[in-house]
Amino acid sequence: MRRTPALALSTALTATLAVVTLTACTAAPAAGCEATPSGAASQSVKADGAFGEAITVDSSYPLDVTTTERSVLIDGTGAPLDDGQRANLQYLILNGTTGEVIEDSRELAEEPIPFDYIAGTSIPGMESALHCATAGSRIAAVIPPAEGFGDAGIPEVGLEPGQSLLFVADVMSIEPTPSAAPQGPVDLPTPAEWTGTVPAVDLAADPPTVAIPEAPAPTELVLTVLEEGDGEVVPNPATFTVDYVGVSWDTREVFDSSYASGTPLTLGLGDVIPGFSAAIAGQRVGSTVLVSIPPELGYGTDPSAHQLGGQTLVFLIHIVSYQ
């Protein structure tokens, strides 16, 4: 529910790299950085396409590993990616068992997707894949479920239980992570009490589930508190940490989940869509809320402007903390 997609100064490769099929190489990472080792699975990956352009991936499936393997397909230059830096990426995420594409960054945004590297805050296998990468490099990583989205996978996006991930990324540039300027109060709408048909929520499930009813979507921002916490009230402004699952009322499918990634979300109230922030501000830490967000308070009313444009979104949010 960021305002822009996110999984998101340096040298890129020159135009002398034509469209070629590239196999994994074993070039050493930049001195002083300990990269994740390659292996037979990651070395088997071939990527056809010029650096920074559309990539076609070829490999023998399934790719099964017990720990993340990482190979360099194109060597880059410059200092390696480490804590406190941002890598700007063009990438593909594929099902490592079937080879089906799960996510293509070029379908999310024309510009590279920023990935702020802070160890321990993202999907472990992707952190392992990107650590020590240099600008201008293309890397391929095979990630087991335990270091990806867990044994349950995410069937809604085509990742079944027990299936691995294949992550291929062009590191377009690396730069310092921009310093976050202190946020002032955010102008937020006030949710109405949810009085219509409320989706069925199973908080005992792992992860929690939300079932959209066969009923019209609410036309305004509505919220219900499922469990009230006993912590302090989240002020405005604030930086919050939450666990959440997001479901489209229109498609009845899960489109995002911190429970699936295993990493709670930490952002400022001004960094996410208004309806999401409005569901958090004013609630007590420890609370679990269900909010329905109309398109104008989500990703807009134009379906062509965003993949969730024009859709009513339902979020189940557990407020972990704030600062």
C-alpha cells in the first residue's frame, strides 16, 4: 500500500553489451563484501536481454535448493550494496519450480524500483541475493521457501506451498538511502463506523484470512475494530509498524501481505495511501482493525494508472508499535 511500488548515482553498463544469452559467471564480489555463494541451481540460469531491458529467463525446472544460491550474470562496477544504501532495480520474480513469472518490475513502473537495503527488514533470500551486488550487475538467485515467503507460499500470485523462487535483477544504480525528513501532521480522512456487511475474518488462521462477502462494496471509508489493544494511541504524525493483509473487494484476491513475507511494515503515515493511514492514526497499539478503502483514498479511480486503480481495497491491520 505504498504510494509507489517497492519490493524500491552509479555506473551502468555501456551500449557495447548487445542482446545476448548470458550464463552465470563466478567473478569474485567486490573486496571486503561477503556475497552469498553460487551453486548448481543458480549457475544453470540463463537470462536473454540487454542490461536494463526486458529479460527472458531460461533454466531447467524445478530449481530446488535448501539455502539461497546467487550467481552473477553480468559483472558490475563500483562499491557493493550494503546497509544504508538503495539499489534501483529492474527485476523478475519467477516460480522456481515451474518457471512462471510472478512479478515483472516493468509492469509496475517505467522507472527502476528502489530497494532500500537494511539487513533483517526484507525477505531473507532477496537480501542475500542483493547483498554485495554492484551497479551495472545482473544477478540471479534461487531462494527456498524458508528464505522466501514461507512453506505456505502465496497461491494467490502463483506460488504454491513448497515452491522455490527465482529472482533475476539488473542493478541499475546504487546510492545512499535518502534521509527521511521529519514528517508533519498528515491530512487524513475520518473513517465511518462499518455498519454494512463486514467480511468474515479468521484471526486464528496462520496467516489470518479475510473473506469478502457477496455484497456491494462500501462506497466510503469504513472501519471496524476487531480487537482493541491496550497500548498508547497512535498520534499524527507517527512512524508505525504493522502486520497486514490486503484483499481486493473486486477480485476477492489477496494482493499484499506482510504475514506472507514474514516482515512487518514500518513506514510513516504520509508514506502510504490515505485510507491505510486513516485506519491506523487514532487507534491503540495492539489493536486489530478492518478497513474498507474506496478507490479515491487508495490507488485512484483509473485502472490504467495502477494495477489496483478503481478497486475497493480491504485491509486487516494489526498495529504493532509506533514511534
